[in-house]
Amino acid sequence: MYYRLKKFVNQSPDYVIPFYRLQAEEICEPQPRLCDTVLQTSSEIQAEEICEPQPRLCDTVLQTSSEIQAEEICEPKPRLCDAIPQTSSEMQSSRKVETFNEVSESSLPSTVDGDNENSWITCVGHLEAIKQDFSELIDELTSIKNSEFPNPILFLIKSSHSVTSIKNKLEDYVTLSKIVLDDIMTNSCHDSEPKSGSNNAIDAFVDHDPGKRVVIQTTCQRQFLISLGPYQPKLSSYPKDASISAYKQQQFTSKWFIEYPMLEYSIYNDSVYCFVCTLFPHRCGHSKTAWIVGGVRQWQKMKSRGKDKQGKLAQHFSSASHKEAMLDYCSFTIKSNNIDVVFNKQLRQSAIREKQEQAFNKDAFKILIDLARTLARQGLAFRSHNEGANELQNGNFYQMVLLLSRHNPILKRWLNDKSMRSHQVTYLSMKSQNEFIELLAEETLKNIVEEVSTSDIFSVLADTTPDVSLKDQLSVCLRYVDQGGSPNERLLDVVEVTDKTEYGLAKSIYDTLIKHKLKTGNVAFQLYDCANSMSGVNKGAQRCFSELVGHTVPYIPCQAHRLNIFLEHGCKASHIIGNFIDILENIYVFFSASTKRSSNLMERMEKIEGSLKLRNLSKTRWTARAESIKAVWTSLEAIVDTLEYINNSNNSLEAKELNVCDAAALIKSTISSLQKIRSETENMNNLINSAKITAQSFGVDSEADFNRYHRTRKRPKQQFNLVLDTLINLTSSNLNVFVETIQPIYKILSVPLKVNTSQDFSEAFSLFPPMSVGAKLLDYDTAAAEWEILGHQYVNENFKCLDVLQKSEEVKHILPWANWFCRLSFTSPVTTASSERTFSKLKLIKHNLRSTMTSNRLSSLMILSCEKDIVDKLDIDSVVAKWSLAKQRRIHI
């Protein structure tokens, strides 16, 4: 660094040597320079404008180290010697957003904010933080040596954690130091000072009023003006220009200060100036413009100069010359880029402490946000059921922070040093917790939306359920094929539904897509349950949704719901089977209602090998009732013994990777199995005889019992046939409707793969949404040829449709249209199982003790709990950076 500065001084004697001499004079002989020339009239004006007396440059240099430290502890705000005092920083922070919207983001350097720049001061601060970690590691080593009863396990855990942390920080330091070193080597000879400056430039008096101000030449003059900020007097009335028509703007107005924070007004000559352009007039060759010399006072042209013409204010503050001056201003206000930080020991130590504190704050916040991610991922409550001020410390989040602080030195210091921070902030409040949850959910949703957008086409799955507070919650999920060729179903949002009409449900789904900036023109399919409000052809939600998105979206009914309904209707077709289901329910209720009866049953079930615990009958999933029947059958002996003692005393259809062709094949195989059972009378007779033998072992005459309550012409075999016939008929009709919806896809993708015509692909590609890439295909012969080539990869092989998709992903650069067809096939959904799974999470997250949760918080927690794989991969550093930039914080990271 010394040699680089020496070379810099030798190459730039006109500027650096006089500036170095001035700095040395300020440090060694802190005599009043600029302040001695301050006139009484200027002081009076400044006293009226500024409520608190501004620090003079000479007084600031005279501050002792203890005063600086006290100022940092009590009120850590920049000082005049840092070129950004409190009054100026307040004005700059309020202007920051409005000022920089005039400058394109691409033109701004990465070091606009002096608290977040990468500089050698930042490296020193990081190294100081690493030094602190080494000190803590040495303390642990000393403790284990001197302890009378050492705990080796705890020592190894703590020491390994500390060493890992130090290793990661050292790697980050090496990377950062290389970046800063390259930046210094590249820009060491660059400075915002003009080369044409005279060696004899002195700190002449600078008036705050721009009309009386001399040309700015030295660094001290710039520092002095930046400490005062733009000259913006707010008068009760401003002078009117009589030469301007009364129907036009005749005078200046203080409202322009709000819209243009760098605007200055001169009382001396009734004109306006640009503050940053007067500070840095030489870089852009605009030093003689009226905004710097003379001022502008054409009030009638300030806001507008005619139709579709910018006013003078907007024209100047969006000009290239003003942007260049803004870049110089931003670079100058960065303390670590000023040479006075390099040569002033007190300022350098203060900057290093600040960077060290920022590194510590960042480490602490990474732990807090990571803790919030873990609690949300597991669906655990953050706070106590009573959200009073005294109950904050009883919440899971707060207690987990206390637990970690007993084993983690960073959190321990974070809690112990809160009295040293501004406003004693710890960011453990309910508001901060909600902010962490919201940021994590936003980052997760960002990843989901990016995946869906890059997939080009997607399908919509939706379902509703009432929550514990009796509010209807609509779960909206998306199905798509990612860039790796894997089908995914993701939760997009959970919204409260107030309009339960067909149009209201469709509008809620449509608004959810618009809210997350997804292209509705790329919706390929929609899938809901079989309720009339959702599945209606003429007025259902599926019809309304197609009208909202502007194109016909094929509707696929949920096959899992369909099969459940068929099972229910099939069981009701036989009175005997219906009574049997009721008996199963009564058995479960009888034993579960009493702990004594339940314990007696469990004692006897332990003696039977392979016995199963009684299961409740699912009201929505009739396929799960087979488990209840199996449990009763295997444990029947124990059930009968317990009753005597007391008297005396469907999953495969819910897989995410399933596609419509495989689903149709599964339904076909189910129909074939039912037909086989229906035709095999011998097996049916064996089942009936087995039931008779079992009944006889318990002393029950099944024949006499059946004849007592039923007509003899309807034997048990006929009752089973009624159930089977109903199931076969309903499932077959549903299969025909299901296949008809996706007939073009089913025809091409059916195993084994066959050679298809261009007409087949014309019908298949007509299912693509109008805004998608697949809808742009015109040459269907090409698609047919590509599919034939892809089909040759699976000749005489046992494969699945998912294998075809993965193979098409590997060769998509050669066979793009075959790949797009495979993506369309796997984008089509089969069931609403993903939406149903979110309802299971809903019951865990929003229960009786959390019934007052807001909709936004519920949606965020649901996303974090359902999409765990994405949540686990979130970049905590990125989330911490977004938190620090979300608004003005009381600490810096």
C-alpha cells in the first residue's frame, strides 16, 4: 500500500502534495482555517436554517479519541471529518431514493453506500472479527486446560464449530482481499479532483448561498459544503417575476425541494442551482452552465415546456452531466476512499471498528434468520399463545435464541451488548420475527416463480378447505417440468376465499397468478375436484377460469376424488356391505371412547402375532377403509375376546411424478382386476367359505343369521357382485372421459411407443397454451420425425414414460420438439393430492392456539413448511442483505 501511495503521489504532484500538506497541517496544527473566514452574516443565516449548531471543520479535527469513541457509543453517526455529519446524513438518507432514481442502476458503482463498500477498511474489519474468533477459541482452550472436571465432548463440539467458522471467514477474507486489491490496482490513479487544479489552491471562504459562492477547488471546501448540505431556505413567500404572465408559474416554490433534493435556491439573486454540479463541475465539461454559475430562474419552464416536453428541472436532473457529478459525489462521500482516512489515525481506527461491528452484526443476523427458517420449516410456533409484552420471552423463537446464546459466543455477545447499540435493539420482537418470515417466504416464492417461468408451461391445481377459524382457505399449486426434466408440484399461495361462487373461485385463482407475475397465457391444464362449482362445463370454475385467461384451458378432474366417490357408491349398492362399514365404525368408536376398554384390547392384541391397531374410517378417502377392514380381520380374535371380557366384566395415484398416460394405465389395470374378481367364482366361493369358518369358530351360524335378516334369493355372492359391477361401470365411464380429455397425448405416449403421423402431433400441440413456445410449431412433420428418432432409443426395452422424459431432456438440443411434447405430457396433472397435502400442514400451523393468524403470515408459513427442499437451499447471506436494504435500519450490516 505504501508503494502504491508513493507512486500515486509522484504521478499526481499537482493535487496530492498540496492536499497531503493540508491534511498534515490539520492534524499537527489544528488551527482554524476555513472557519476563521466565516463572516458574521453567514453565521446568522446558518443559525436560522439549522436548528443545531453545525460543527466547524477545525473543531472536528480537534476532537480527541475519547470524544470520538463516546460519540460512537452513544450516538454512532458520521461526523464532519467523515464528510457526512448528522445533519447532512439525515438529508442524504431522505433524498437517497429520489436522487438515485435519476441515475440508472447500471451506471452506479457498487460502492454507492459507504457502509457497504468493499475497501481495505472492510478487509481490516473482517480481520479484526477473525481475531475476535481466535480469542474466543483461545479462551476455550484455556478453560479446558484449567478445568478440574473437563467436558471433552462439549469442548470438541465448541472447538470444531469455532475452527469451522474461522476457516469460512478466512476463505471469505482471502476472496474479499483479492477483489479489493484488484480494485486498488485498477483505480489507484483515479480521483475525482480535476487535474487542472493549481498548486497554489487555498481554502478560500465558501458561502452557503450558491449565488455568492466561489468556484469550488479544494477538498476542504467540498467537505464543508457537504457538512452543510444543499442551501434550501423555506420562506413564507418567494419573489415573483413580473415579466412572466400571471397565468404561468411566476415564482419559486419550496415543493421542488422534495421532488429534487439536490436543488438549491439563492436568496441573493432569486435563482436555483444544482448542489452536486457545483461541487464537481470539471469532470463533465459543464462548469460554465447556468446551474453552476449565474443560476436558473425561468420559473414558467421549470416543470414543463409544452406538450410531451420535459421541464428544465427534469431535463437537468436526468442529464448525463448531472449523473457524472452524482457519481463523483457518491465516490467522495465514501469515507474509506478519502485520503484523510488513510492518514488520520483516529478516523482509521473508527472506520475499522465500524467494519468489525458490521461483520459481527451480519454473523448475528445470519443465525437469527437461520433460526426463523428452521422454525418455519418445521411448522412450529414462533411466539406464545398469549402475545402480551410479558409473554414475548415464552415464545419458541426467543427461547431458542437464549438456548443458542448459552453455547454460541456470537449470540451471547449480541444479547449482552444490546445496551451499547442504538435504541438497544436486539430484533427479537414480534415485528422482527414477522419480517424474517416474510423475507424467507419471498425468497422461496422467487425461486418457485423462476422455475415455473423457465419451464414455459404449467398447470393449475386448486382446492379449498375451512380452517380452525372457519375461514375458507384456497390452496393454489402449480405443476411443471423443471430444467432438469423432473415434474414438480409446488404450493404457490394460500388465500382466504370470501366469494364461493364459480366466478369467485376462478377469479381468486387468476388473481393469485397475476399477483406472482406469472403469464396466464402459458397455463396448459387445470385440475380441481369433482364438485359442481368447480367442474361445471357451462358455469363452473373451470369455464370461468378459461374466460379470464383468454384461452381454453383443458380441465382434468381429480382421479383420486373420482375413485373415492366410485368406492362409496359401490359400497352403498349393497345393503350388507353398507352395514358392514357401519359396524367397523362402531367397533372403533366403542373401543376408542374408553381408556379401560382400549387397554383391555391392547393386552389381548399383544398375544396375537401380526395384529393391527384399529383404524378410524376416513370420511374423504374411502381407499383408506381397506386398512380398517384389514385391522379388524387380523385382530378379530382379540376383539371378540375383549368384547366377551367386557360383557362378563389408494396411494399410487398421488405420486407427483405420475403422468396422465401412466394414470390411465393404472385405472385400466384396476378395471381388469375387478373384472377378473367378478368372473372368478371359485375364489369368491373360497372367500365366503372362509368367512363362514371364521364365524363358526366364534359360535356364529352365518347361514341362519343371513336368512333371518335377508331374502334368500340374494345370497352373499350376489351382494359382492353388485358392488363389483358398480365399481367396474363407474370406473370405465370415468376412464373414457379422462382419456378423451388428453386423447392426443395418450395416443402418442402410450407404451409401447409407436410411429405417429403429423396429424397426431398437430392435435397434441394444439393443447399448448397460445403464449407458449410449443404453440409456435408449424411443421408437424418435424415433430413426428423427432419422436420417431426418440422412440428408437426404447426398442425392445422395459421402460416407463418418465424415462422417455429424462431421455428427451438429454437430447433436447437435437430433438427440441420431442422434448416439448414430453414436457406437455408431464405438465398435465392427475390429482389434487398436492393441495390436499397443504391442508394437512394447515392443521398443524393454524390450530386452536394460533387461530388469529393473519392471511399473509399464514401464507408465508405454509410456503416455508411445504417447500422444504427450496427453503433448505436459501442463501442466508442474500436474505440478510435484503433485510438490511428493506428500510433504514438502526444498525449497519
